[in-house]
Amino acid sequence: MGYNLAGLSREERDAIEGEKAAALERYRLRKALEARIEGEAIRIVDARATMGNGWRRWAQGQVAEIDQAEVRDGVRARINALGSLGGSA
């Protein structure tokens, strides 16, 4: 379905453009959040090779220290999806 914006008033066009800009900003914020979650999870999982037996406790501590709940939960889920953390952190 297409829209011809030329037939709309200036106010209607501006409102549509404002909605598009807000949607783009929400998309960018979501992508930045996903990138942060993935980066943290990779950092923690990559340390496993050098941490040895103490890795699990260290990893749980690293996850617990993440201040933003959405990021913390996302990192925990990503690590668990990789089968690396297990248990509750």
C-alpha cells in the first residue's frame, strides 16, 4: 500500500516524518542494546579458556555486576544459550 504524501497537509506530513524518525531511533537503540549484550556475552565466554575451573563463578559475578537489568538478563540468556554458564547467576 502506497501513500501520496503530497496530498496531505504540512502538519500531517510532519507528523508522519516524526513517527518515522521515532521508529528509526527505537530501531537504533534496540540494535545498540543487542550489540552490547552480544559483546558482553562474548567477552565472558572467551575468558573461559584462560580462567580454568574458576570461570563459572567469575562469569556469574561478571553477569551480576551488569547494572542494567535488560542487559544482564540478555547476557545471561546468551551465555546459557551457548551452554556455558548454567545454574542461576
